[in-house]
Amino acid sequence: MVTVGVLALQGGFAEHLGLLKRAADHLSIGREQQLAVRLTEVRTPEQLATCDALILPGGESTTLSLVAAQSGLLEPLREFVKVAKKPVWGTCAGLILLCEEASATKRGGQELIGGLDVKVHRNHFGRQLQSFVQDVDLPFLGQGETEKQAPFPAVFIRAPVVDQMLHQADAPGRAIEILARYPSNGEGDDIVALRQGNVFGTSFHPELTDDVRIHVWWLNQVIKARRED
Ligand code: GLN
């Protein structure tokens, strides 16, 4: 049994759970294992302790970290990500929380969980009104397959980008994999998907699409990590 949690304090947790449910039907490891995936909402340290992996949804990162602090979850989350090194995936505001540094906000600093040795630029594309959907190439989805993957319809809503690597990223075993840039024609410098060890992040919102491919890919990574445990 693999228990996958979704942090359910604020933001798009219900949408992630919906896509995870659908993704569990698409896993490449056969029917027996599919049944062994348990999905759960996480609002308390006790619920987090039952999880083998966690999604941090989009929403508003300052609010998310305030509510996490009030719920006594900040330290357990840091422990989950950085000490236990369990698989985590942050989307948009969730990605911001998983970065070691974020660009200053009007109200000054915000508590982050960390785990990715990068600095993230919040609200990079502007305000809510400047939200957009953009096809992005995600070659990592097609690893091991000969056919080229169709681009992913990436939903950007007040999205962050990763624009700076921190020096810790040079340490042995801390390599950062840049999985997608925007725009995806190779000219863009803005990193919109990346992975460092157990921590995966996307600037955009796959849970707001019908496209289940990233959820399937991530669940397969989670199951692989669990088997190697
Ligand atoms: N801009 C938001 C923040 O800083 C994130 C937006 C989102 O998750 N859609 O938290």
C-alpha cells in the first residue's frame, strides 16, 4: 500500500485528488498495484505521518504557509521533505513553498518549507487577469518511449518561475534536473518544471486540465521510490 496525501489547507487540493484518482487507473505497474494506492487529504501532522508522498497544491503561498504554521505543520513538512526525503510535488504556490528562497513580497518574507536549492520569482507573469494556457513540451513524460509526446496544456495563474540556482545546488548528489522551460522553443530562460531528488515542482496547474499524464508519471515515480525504500 502506498499512501499519497494532498495538503488540504487551501487552494486546489480537490482537483489534485480528482486527477490522482484517474491517474491511479493508468499506472504502468498493473492492476494489483493500482488497488494499493490510497489517497488522503492532509490537514494535521497526524495525517501527514500516514503518507508516503505528498502534493502541495496551488493557491496562495503566503496563506498556505500561515495556515500550515497555525496547524503545526511547518516543521513536520520540512522533516517530510528534507529529512525523510519522501516524494513531494508542488504546483504553483506549492512549488513556491518548496523553494529555499522566494523573491521578496510587499509584506516582506514568508515562511517556506524548502527542499529545492533555487530562488523562485513569484507572480512572474503578472496578475490574475494575465492568466493563460500555453502548450509546453515535457520530454520527461515520454522517457523510454519512441513516440514524441504531445505538448502539455499548461495553465499559468499568477505563476512563479525559477530564475536562480543557489550555490548548495553544486553539492554532490544535489543535482537539479530542469524538466521544462517557458517558452518551450528553447529560447526561454524561465524554468517551469524541475526536480531535485525527491522534490518535483511545476509552475503551472496540471490539476486544472483533463490531461492526466503528469499525475500518472509522478505516481509511477512514487511507487518506484517506495519499492526501492
Ligand atoms: N502567485 C501565487 C503565490 O504567490 C501562486 C498562484 C497559484 O498558485 N496559482 O502564492
